[in-house]
Amino acid sequence: MGTDYLPVLFSIDEYPPELEQWVASRFEVLNGRRVHIVRNKDFPADARDVHPYCLQPWIWDVVPKDTERVLYVDSDMIPLRALPELPDDEFIAALDGTPHCKRMADIYPAVAADGNFFNSGFFVASRSLRHIFDQMKFFVSSRKSEDPRHGDHLQTIFNLLIRSATSIKWLPHDYNSVAITATPKMMSTAISLHLCAMPLNARWVIMNALRTSIGLSKFE
């Protein structure tokens, strides 16, 4: 089961389609796996009014019913190198190296216990955890009148609910290297580059520049 997963990317009409397709194509070339691209029209009716950054709770509604394991990647996460074989765990995520992790550890004892926090732009989950995703749906749906991003795009509630249900298999930062904190040393081993937490136009510029410079070739 360690290599059995369906890569999933949500196309949320925020990036030009050719950039999202390039991200998916890079993943496919590097890892030899077809990416399941989910578009707005594929989401069920109860997700239509949800902020696009908070759609991950519906992931089990938009993949084939026989899918037992998903690997979710944000559409602004650039695959740089091939993924090593993933471990056989119920939930897998990469350590978050941003200051947000420290802020959450200062607030929540569950995070402070080991100091670990994950950015939800990359995770692997088994269908056995669907009940956790359904709980997140309720959280999102009951707060539509508030900030649609819920402060940190569901990052904190996702971390806390997963911790309440299972042990997290932690991978190094390399699997989800956030661009705003990346250093040359980090880039030398990064498996992916995540363009989160920066202006949307800046992400487009970087994605276009990388598409032009590296295309589908290996990143060296």
C-alpha cells in the first residue's frame, strides 16, 4: 500500500488553466502517475458556496468510489523532484517550517506537545479517515457568514481533527517547501516548492517563469 495512492489536484479557477495543467504534468512525468484534476463543476451542491481554499473536506466526494488513498497537492505546488516511496500510514504530512507553526504551538497544547504542524497543501490520507473530512465539512458549512478562509484556510482545524483520530507520519520539509521561507540549501533537496502565502499575481509570475525555464524536465 505504500505506493498505492491517487494524486489529486483541485482546479479552482484561480490560476490560468495552462499553469495548473503544467503542475499536473510535471507530477505525472516525475512520478509516473496520472493526476486526478477536480474542477469546480465536479463538486457537490453543498460545496458550491464554499471558499475555494476550504474545499479539501470534499475530497472523498470527487474521487472515484474505489479510491482508498489520496495524495492531495495544491495547484500552486510545483513538483521539483520525484517523490520517494511513501510509507504505509493512515495519514502523512510534511512538517511546516513557517512561523505559523510556532504561533499554533503557543495556542494549542496538542500542537505544543511535539511542536509539529502541517500545511494542508500536501497530505496523504486513507479513506478510513473520511469521517474527519465530514467533520470539517460541518465546520466550514456552519461558518459561511464568517471569514470564508476561517483565519488560516482550515489549517488549524485540519491539524487538530487529524490528531484526534490518528497518528501523523511526519515527512521532512522537503515534501512541502514553502517558497517564502525557502533558502538555497533547502532548494537543493526540495521535492516540491509551494507558492502559498504570497500575492496571487506573484504566484502566476513565478509559475510562468518556472514553466519557461524547466518545463517538464528534472530540476537540478
